[in-house]
Amino acid sequence: MSTTERGTPTRSATADRETVISRIIDAPRELVFEAFTDVRHLSRWWGPEGFTTTTQAFEFRVGGEWDFVMHGPDGTDYLEWITWTEIVPSERIAMLHGETRDDPNAFESVLTFEADSTATRIEMHTVFPTKKQRDEAVEKYHAIEAGRQTLSNLAAYVTENIQKGAEDG
């Protein structure tokens, strides 16, 4: 949110279409970023509690794609597709996320990784095409809670696997 000359907050033009989720992870920024950018890590933590992920294709570069299936705890499979639109190593990832390449309901997410002493503050800022789609994602698919669980899974994975491996090896 920005402010006007008089110091009054102004509302972002996309505020009614956004969600923002953040978390502090007790690991260096480079390790947290690596967990997001290496397919051998992603499928081990991606998704909310009870979900698993099967990667069908993965190429981490601007214009590259990640095709995957999320398997819900009830046995439902969810086709997912991501293309990377911006990558600033260890700092920022922007992506378009939908069910398929031509999904008219695909949404944009920007992840920022900010060093905070020996920890990392990760923020996931998502903008949906419409307020209705954001509301449906939040109400029907529990997007905010699912995002929090996903970042919690990331935190556990990084501190228990990547960081421990880096310290041991």
C-alpha cells in the first residue's frame, strides 16, 4: 500500500484481487530459494498438508514450465501448470499458475526471499484475474490456509533436510 501526499493510505488497484502470505524460515535465503528452484526438492514439500506432488516436466528458467499433478488426501488429482516469468536468484520469482497452459483463470504470483540475519522472510503475493476468482480461491479452496501450510511444509523441509545436509556435508 502506498500513501498520498497527506500521508493517507491509498488502496492498490488490485487489492480486492490479492492474497499475501509470508513466513520467516530459520535458514539462509540461498537454501530457501534452492528448495523452490530444484525439482528434487519441490516435490518433497509442495502443497498443503496431506497433498503430494508428481512432476511431469520441469524447467526452471524464464519461460520454462513446471507441469505437475497434486494428489489430494481424498484421492482427487489436480492438474497444475506454472511458467516462470521472472527469476532473480535468491531474491525473487514471478510466475503464472493455472491448471494448464491456456487456463483463462491462471493467476500471477510473486515470491520474494529477504535475508533476515540467518533466517529468510518469504512472501507470496498472488493476484487473481478477478475479485470473484480470488474470493472463490479463498472460500472454496482455502487458498490462504493452504498457502500457509505450504510455506510451513517448506520451512520444515528446508530446516530438516537441506540445511541439515549443508551443515553435515
